[in-house]
Amino acid sequence: TLLSALSSNVKFIDLNKVNLNDIKAALTFDNGKVNIKPFDIKYQDIKVTVGGTHGFDQTMNYNLKFDVPAKYLGTEANNLIAKLSPADAAKLDNIPINAVLTGNFSNPKISTDMKTAVTNLTTQLVNQQKEKLTQKGTAALTDLINKNTKAKDTTQAAKTEKEQKTQEVTKKASDLLNGLFKKKNP
């Protein structure tokens, strides 16, 4: 009952195919509860960390942390991923999804933070695209600045050369005029 209820809440894992036979877990007993120290289960490319307590009366309080590749988070996530290039999609981090199992073994209550996980994925995608656009904008701005600086340098060099020629002409004209007036004065 517990596994089928969990399967209906986390569609990205087929719990019927998870091998639970060879699990080794550290157990302690405290106040009529069985405490299970967190242990890992691997299913395909999903890691699940399980830990918590249950009582001899079959009440339970377990926390499961799934480390899930983004591609398993459903159609909404896959639609977002489809907009990425394959290289960008490969850079996506696995998304943590938490599940809490309470109630008892015959009537389990399961809650997940699946919506938060999809929001985290969306945030990750937005940040990735924002970084990509920022890099493109920075590169374009750098190119523009470099082009304008080169054009300005060329213009500045032309201005400097023109000023030098103007100064030379002015000096020659001044020398010529001075020469004319000096000859008349004596």
C-alpha cells in the first residue's frame, strides 16, 4: 500500500522495479520507535535518500530526498528543456524533490514539494539563459567599444596630423610676413 501510494505521487520512478532486497540500514530503537539512519537507494539515474522512524503500531514518519534529473519532472519541465540547446540541457543540475511519509503503513499520507522542484528548475533555466544573454551582450558591447576606440584613434591621428600641417603653414606664413616687415623697417 505504501509503495503504490508513493508511486502515484512520484511518477518519475517505478517503485515496482526498485530492488529493496539487499538494503542495509542502521537501526536504533528509542521510545518505542524504530529509527532508521538515512541510507541511499539508486534507481537508474535517480538517487533516493531515505531516513526516518516508524513505531510498532505501524505509524511512520519518513523523509525521502530524490535527486532527480530534470527530464523526469513531467511535460511542463520537458517543454522548458526542449527550448534549450543540447549542450545547455546537459548542464542542468539534478533537482532535489522531498517527500514526507506519515500516517501508517496501511493508510499512508504522502506530501511532496514537486511544484517547488519545477519552480527551482524554471529558476535554473532562467538564470542559465540570463547568463548566456549577459555574456552575448558583454561581448557585443566590448566589440562595439573596440570598434569605436579604433575609429576614434584613426580620427584622432588624422586630426593631429592636420593640426601639425596647419601649425607648419602658420609658422611659414608668420616667418614670411616677419621677413617682409623686417626688410622694410631698416
